Amino acid sequence: MHFFNRKFIVGPHFFVLTKRRCAVYCLFMVLVGILTGTLIMISSYADNFNKGDTLSVIVDAGHGLPDGGAVGVTGSIEQEINLKIALKLQEVLEAKGVRVIMTRTDENGLWDDKDDSIRKKKVSDMNKRLEIMKKSDAHLFISIHMNSFPNHSASGLRIFYAPNHEEIKPLAENIQTRIQDITGANINIVKSADKSLFLMKNPPIPAILVECGFLSNAKEEKKLQEDDYQARLAWAIADALEKYYVLP
Ligand SMILES: [Zn+2]
């Protein structure tokens, strides 16, 4: 402001200088603005991802035989639908240049032949998924599940993020918004995962779990079995990731 006051005090010569200084000042402010905007964008990324990196994502299809997960009202099996959506998500993400690591690509869980009981297989399975997270250099673990509840009217999506990676909450919210936009699903809850979810308790990398809907709700079960609905869910999740990580 003082630049403008000075022109009246010191005359026309200084008025020219003042205009130049004003231009320098304005340019400086524009640069500060650009820098601030850039910093805000960078700070919105997950801590472990730098712009220019190849985004690396673990896509986890929940369950796997002998653990089928939830069973729908007409007999659909959760692990099958999880896998179909996970494979679709892999395809869309890879098309966007993302490096995808799948925890499983067939109907079987991740266990060893020596695991001679369902319980042992289940423990092995969880530990192996955790091991994949630990050994990978992935930026994100995203797990696909279906829900089930004794009250058959329960419906909608639930999105959880690992409480030890609070920085990923905005991505969970992005996924919520995109799924809402693309599928029209009306109940979406984003919350920090509770400790009963083994892989979400204390994961070594940011982790998000998407419960895509209730297989105990006949209407939702029907939708979740549709190829087109599964594709839209996968597309919505991939789109949220693309925007969040500002992929080229
Ligand atoms: Zn599940």
C-alpha cells in the first residue's frame, strides 16, 4: 500500500520506479501463491508417496477358500465377489499406470499345504497378507469385502482406514464420494477401523478396507453380483486413487 502513497510524495520519477516495484511485488506474490498451492497439494498426498513415483498398490480380495466369507441370502459367496471386484480394480489401475500387487488371483486363500486345519489355514492366510504388505514397497493396501448382518434391511457401503495411518482418511473420503457419485449408493460411512479387523489393526503401510455392500440384503446382493455394478465400484475406487495421488 505504501508504494501508492509514495508516488504522491516523491513525484513522477519515483512513480515509474514504484510501478516497477509494484510489478516485482505482484510477481513475488503470484510465486508465493503457486508455491503455497503446490505445498497444499503435496501435503494432501499420503506421506509415503512422492509425486513422480510409480504408484504401487496392493489389491486384496478378502477371504479365499476354504474361507468363503459371508454367504448371501440367495447363496452368493463373498470371496467370489471380492475377487471379481479386485480383478476389475487391478485392470483399471494398471490401465492408469499403477503397479498392482494382488494378494490372490484365484478362489483359494493364502495358506500352506502343511496347514491341516481350517483354523491353521486362516491364521496362515492373515499372516501371509500381512507379510505381503511388509515386504512390498507399496504405497497403499486396499482390501475388498462384502458385509452381512442378521437384520436383512441393513444396506450400503462401509469404508474403513487403518487408525495408525490417519493421513489416508482423505483418500477414504474420496472413495466414498466417488462410489456415491458413480453407483448412487446412499449409505457410506468412513471410519477408522476397529481392532477386530486383523489386517487393519496396525498395518505397516496405509490401508483401506471397502465393504462394498450387504450380501444379507437381497436387493444389494443382486446388484453386487452384476458385472456392471462390480465394474462401476472398481472404476470409482480407481478414480478416487487417481485424483488423490494426482497421477499423470
Ligand atoms: Zn469379508
